Amino acid sequence: MISQDTNLPELWSLIGTATWETVYMVAITVAIGGFLGLCVGLALYATRSGGLFANRVAFTLLNLVVNFFRPIPFVIFIATVQPLARLVVGIGIGNKAIIFAMTLAAMFGIARIVEQNLVTVDAGVIEAARSMGASRLRILTTVVVPEALGPLILGYTFAFVAIVDMSAIAGAIGAGGLGNFALQYGYRQFDTVVTWTVVLIIVVFVQLGQFLGNTAARRVLRY
């Protein structure tokens, strides 16, 4: 953690540490939360009425869980899952706890994004694959997902921006990152230079992710 007694030169040198903490938290959340969200989203799509693995009970349960947790404001969500964080990662505060909370929140949000993009896949493409004897699992993984890949990339790009936003609240449970740094040494110390420096770093970080996501989606959609 960063000490409040840090002098100005040391303060500026710690911006790099705060930046790395944000990149670290966001990267892990995107990787794990993105994978779990994909799995839940695929399950929602496949078990819905008329789906490849239609199952009313499974879809209703999954849909209920996602709808219950997804609308909770993240700062409240952190407090809600803190006991579970202690059980899973062994601590309810700090970077491990915030990554755990961010991962769960991202999973629920991404699951809905995945489902909404998969339902746009043309039913004719699925029927053509079925007529050629492809199994349901193969259709799901080699037909449905590739057909929706461009929109999925854009959806994950949107989720990336939301995850960066979530990381700014990390200080609520004693974690680090740029958001916590800006609050401690910018807002609370009335230092607009520090605040705007952090803002610019976050903007560059988000714009880089947005650019990479848009570029990847554009290349996929061309083909």
C-alpha cells in the first residue's frame, strides 16, 4: 500500500506502481471473468427455448442468477461477495479480494453479452450444419460462436471498459490501482495535477483497448 507521508518525487514515482496494479487487476478479470462469462453465456443460449440443448429448468435457473446479480451496483456487490471472497481467496480486502469481486461481476455481465450476440446468428446456418450431421456441441462451438465472433469481440471490448471502471473502486476494500491513487493523492489532497494525470493514463489505457477490440472485430467482420 502507498503511504500518505510520501513526498512529491516519490508520489510521482508510484504512479507506475498504481498503473501496473490496474493493468494486473483488469487483465486477470478479463481473462477469468471473460472465460466464465463465455461458458455461462453459451449455457444460456443453448438451454433457452428452441436452443440446441433446450432445458427450461436449467435456463430458468441460469437466467435468474444472472438477472439477480447483474444489476447490483459494483460498490454494493463488493460488500455482498466479501464473505465469499474470504472463503475462496482467504481475505476480504486488498487486491485479491477486488479481483475476485470484479471477476464475478464481469462473469454475469459478459454472460448476458454473449447470449445476446449468439441469438442473432441466422437459424438457417444452424439448420444447414444439422443437415450435414454435425453434433449439437460441434454446431455450438464451430458454427454458432464463429458466426457471432465479430459482435462478440465488440461485446468483450465494451466489457473491458466496464472492468476498468470497476477497478477504480478498488480502494473501497483497501486495494490499489489508479482509481485508489487518484482518490488518495489527487482528490483528497486537492491536487488536480495528480488527478488529471491519472485520468489521462486511464483514458489512454481504455482507448488502446477500444482500438484493439475495434480493429480485431473489423478484421473478423470483413471475412
